[in-house]
Amino acid sequence: MPQTRKKILIFGYFGFKNRGDDLILLSLVNNLKETADITVLSKRPELTAKELSVKAVNRWNPFSVLWQILRAKSVVGGGGGLFQNKTSTRSLFYYLSIVVLSKLFFKRIVLFSQGIGPIHGKWPRYFSRMILNLADIITVRDRGSYMELKKLGLKEDSIITADAVFALDFFPFRKEKANTGKVGLALRKFHDYGYFVEELQEVRDELKNNEKISFTFYPFHLPEDNIIGGEIRIKAKLEDLLREFSTLDLVVGARYHSLLLAYALHKPFIGINVDTKIKYFCEAHEMPCLDLNKNTFKKNIKSSIIHMIGKKPEFNPEEAGKRVKDSFSLVFED
């Protein structure tokens, strides 16, 4: 008799037109679809269902959410920075409520490749500690997240793996031609971003004229990332985004997953230090990360681009991918 496919429910920051989280979901679906019937909680369920050929329901409909939890064997928190309140305390408590509801109905709870923190405030930290301890398994994408769990006072059995995106198959895209002087920009809004974007535009124009370097902007979260003029490439399909990135000679990013894609595709990258996770990722792989210092930013980013473009870094994303792939079995283990 054929083996019964197990039902899983995946929740996360899905359906918000954020390419980083979309890539996380693509990785989860690709690695679980052979053995599971997958349902996703999404802000735009029709779009998610169309893009990934999975069942998706409205994350804001409490009846749909409850019904899908009841049907599922495992409830999976799908990677990314879900458990933090730097961007929103409301979203933190939304994800914590999914964990509580799942535990009330005795579901297996797997928080997968999470980026934990920062969580500020006495009560958010208290409830995070109480509720995250309900999870059956927590895997985290980096040591910083592991240490944040320890600071919260959670049981010390979480597992350090890597970002879920590393479990995608990047090999077909590593064959694309590069060495064409192409720089990919992945920016976002941050404090006083207008000043730094203007400086970056000046650097772009100078290098285009003097160094034969071309720049293309890749917004990872629409519409808020649309902050710079010039050539903009919006890729509807995630595979097309990967293919485009594989043709670049350098990535300059204030978006975490733009740097992660560069690493996975063996491309050099320069981080813009708008978040500690970007700083830590650059430091871990010995790539430059530029501080937002008005006195030095323009000079540093220009010299860094000239120095880094076309470099052949010795990265090993395959090892990170193996750690993530090995951890998928935890979704169903009893």
C-alpha cells in the first residue's frame, strides 16, 4: 500500500512580496513536497498558490488558520526573522499565537532555520521564552540566534544549521556567464537613507563612465525598496532572479538574502551595515561591510567596488546546504 502523505502547515512572512521570504518558502516546498501535503499561511494565498503550486490560505482568517492547524500533523515556522520585534511587536505575537494554538491541539511544532531576535521589552521577552519553549524542535540559522535563545532562557537543545535558502539547488545557475562588469544593488529604506542613496548614485555614475561597470537594481521587497533610479529588474519568478544573480560580478546589498544569494552562487559581495545580521554574515565570510558614516561612505564604497568586482571567493555554500537538508527529517520525527 502507498505510504500516507503527512499534512504540514507552514507559517511565516509569506505573500508580502518579499523575495527573501519567498526564497525560504521555495526551499521548504521543494524539499518537503515529495513526502508531504503542504498548506501555507499567506497574506496573498492566491499568489502563493500560483507561484509554488501548493495550497495556501489567508493568514488573517482565524477560522482558516484554526482549521489548517487541526488538519496538520506538523506545524512549521518557515525560517527568516519571525521572532523579533525590531520591525513589529504585533507580528511577533502573531507568530507566537500560532505556536500556542498548535500546542493546544497537540501538533508537532518545528521552528525551522530561524533568525531569532532582537526581542526588546520585559513582556515580549517573557512571552517569547514561555511560548518558544513549547516547540518540539528549534533550528536556527546562525550562532547569534542560538545565543539569543540562550539569553531568553530557553532549553539548550536548539540546533544551529543555516538559512533555509541554502537548501535550494543552485548548481544549474552557477554555470551562467559573468565577467561582464555587472554589479547588482539590493537596497532598502533605513535611517537617513536618502543621503546614502544619493552618494551611491554618484559612485554609480562615476564608475559607469570611468571603469566600464554597469549597475542593476534588484528590489527584494516591493514597493518599499524602490528607492533608486536607473535600471531596475523586477523578476516575477524566483528562478529568474537566481539566473540574473548568477550573471553578476558583484553584489552590493542592504538586504540579507541578496548577500546570501551571492554567497550561494560563489559571487563576491559588499554588505551595507543596516542590520547586525548583515554585519555578522559579512564577517563570517570575510567580505567587506560598510558602516553608514557620512564622512567615509562614498570613498569606501567606491574603492570596495573597484577592489571586489570579479573576485573569485572561496566559498563553501554546499556545506551549509547539507546541514539544512539533513534537518528536514526533523519535521516528522516523533
